[in-house]
Amino acid sequence: MNHSAIRTLTLGMQPMLNRIPRPVLSFACQGMVSGISFIASFLLLHYADKSEYTTFVLFLNGYALLASLQNALWLQPLITLSGKMDAGARQQAIHRGIWLSLIIAVFGGVLFAGYRQLTLGAGWFNLATMLFLASFAFLLVRDANRSAWLMLGQLPGLFLHDLAYLLLFMLLAAIGWYLKSLSMSLVIMAIAFPGLMSLFARPRAGHVDGAPAIVRLDRDFAAQVWSCARWALPGVLVTWLFSNGYWFYLDTVQGKAMVAMLAATRLFFTPVGLMIQGWAGYYRPVFSQLEHQGLLQQKRALVRRQALVCSGVVLLFVLALLLLTLYPAALPAYLPPASFIPLVLAWGGYFLVQWLRNILSTAMLADAGGYKIVFKAGLTGAVLFYLLFVPAGYLSRQLVLCPLILCLAELFILTMLWRPVFGAKRND
């Protein structure tokens, strides 16, 4: 499906899609993309052994690291600066984002090959390495285009792109299920290879009102990007280490069976995770626009409203999961209610505080000066988490300790960001 085909479909469906509120459309787009990871995890959880499922979890967390690098080096600074860019500069930035995605994918392939060499003694160049490298490339190019659609506010085009991606994934997964060959490699191919269409279907920047300050990507623009990226880069690395790195530590000290059990309970919170990502995808440009217009009081009011709404959503979701214990057949056999309930409560607390922290950090990153503050808060929280979790994970096999310590660290980050957002005296 090329760009002209998506544009034709978008124009035909424009009246219907325009009636859908933009935040809802953003949630739907993120829901389709994140829902693919949920379906893939569910399939492997039931049709593959624990070793394959654990490797798949590590693959997803490796991809999360590369996506974090992509966000820090380009996508986050680009959204922060997008309010000051004209159409030509935005279009040029979109093209550069594609090339950066491919470079990061190659870096990811090298990291994966090195990890297999250290842990399994496997060779550097093999089929698994090439599969992961290609998968990283297609997924990162897809993410670059999705971020561009969000930056440009072209949500109908993004919706159709994500819908086509979902349908292609389901077709490949259905073929694998019908042929009874739902292996980890096939599922990864079904996730990543539909992203190939992102190489041919790219958003196009339209007219920009006013007189934007950035009209070309020169040295001055690079300096502005770096002023954000120099703090965003270590910030997202710390965030990945905090939010994803513990899976590798658990795999080392407690084994794949424990990783699979903890990952299975976290899997139930996939809808909340995709809601957080969908929320951030829509509201990052909104906060950036408010910041550039100097509407700081409105920005703080939006933070308060969103905190209340998002807290209510998470609490209702936790209640719905607890009701699943009334139907034990809905749970995996190795997750009885006695284990499921405390893990759901702990993960629920973690995702609640994480979403609130995400709201504050999104508000901070609307200004280039906020990157340093967000980095310092994230670094402090990550250090606190590993100071507590490393000995706890080694000495105790109580899985509930992991989400509980994560929640505590997120709460600490939340308190560090609260004052810069609400306590600082700024001229409104």
C-alpha cells in the first residue's frame, strides 16, 4: 500500500474519521499497534515453550531499547521543536528519521549478536541475527513514520496505516496457526515485516500558519536538537534500564520459568500500557504547542485533568482484572488466584504511578530545559530501584517484589517532577 493509496482512502473516509475525537483516534491507533504485541505474546504463551516465550520477551525489550534511542536522538526533540518548523523543514526531518532508524537497527543487530555470543556461544552472523536485524529495521521505520503522522496531526492517515499493519499481521499469524507452525521466529516475522509498507507510505507535511523560525535543517537546528537529545539520550537509556532491564537480570538469577510467570501477569496490563503510549502520542504535541504559546496555566490545568482521568481508568481496569478470579479458567494454569491477585494489585499500582509520572514528564519535555530535570529524576529512580531489587531478586523468589519496588521507584520520580511542574514560579 503506497502513499497515494493511503491518501485516497484517507480522503474517502475523512468525514467519518473527523467525527471521532482526536484523543480517541490516537488511542485506537496505539491500541492496534500495541494490541499486536499482546496477541503475539498470547499466542506464544499458549503455543510455544517457555524458552521461546522468554526469548520473545527479551526481543521485545531489546526493541524497546532501540526505540528509546530513536526517541531520544530524533523523535522527542523533533516534536519539541515542531511548533517552530515550517512544512519544508518538517518534511526533510521525516526523511532523515528514516535513515536514522536504519542505522539504529544495524546497531541493534550487532548488540543482539553479541548477547547471543556471550550467553549461548553462537556465531555472530546467523539466521537469528539477520531476522532480528531486519525486524528491528522495519519496526523502527514504522515508529518514525507514526511519530511524523502524530507530529503533523494527520491522525486519519495514521489510523489507516495502523489498520493495514494490523490486518497484515493477523493474516500472517493466521497462516502460521493454520499450518501449526507458530514458532517464535514466525511470530516475530508477523510483527515486524508488515512494517515494510512504512518505507513506501510516508506522511507529507502541509501548510504551516504564521512565520516559523525553523525553515531548514542547518547547524543551528542541529544545535537545538542536541540541546534536547543530550539529556534525552541518557534519560531514555536510564528509563529502559529501569523499565525493561530487570527482565535480563531475572533471567540470570531466577531462570526462564520465573520470567515467564511474571511476564504473563504483566501481559494482562498490555491495554494500560498501550493507553499510556496512545495518551503520550497525542498529548506531546499538545503540550509543546501550549508551551510555545506561553499558555502555562492552561498546561498545568491539563495536567491536573489528565491525572484524574487516567487514575480512574487504571483503577477500573484493576477491578476488572480482579473479577477474572471469579472465572479461574480465564487464567493460565500456573497462575492460581492466590498468586494472581497480589501480582495484579502490585502491577496496578505500578502502572497507575507510571502514568501519572508520564503526564508530568510529558509536560516537562514541552520545553527543552525540561530534559535535564526529567533525566535526573529518572536516574535517581533507577538507582533506587536496582539498589533495592538486585539483592531482593537474588535472595527472594517472591515475584511480587519486582512490581512493588518498581512502584516505589516510580513514586519517588513522581515526587521529584511535581515541584518543577507546579511549584516553580514562572511568568504566565
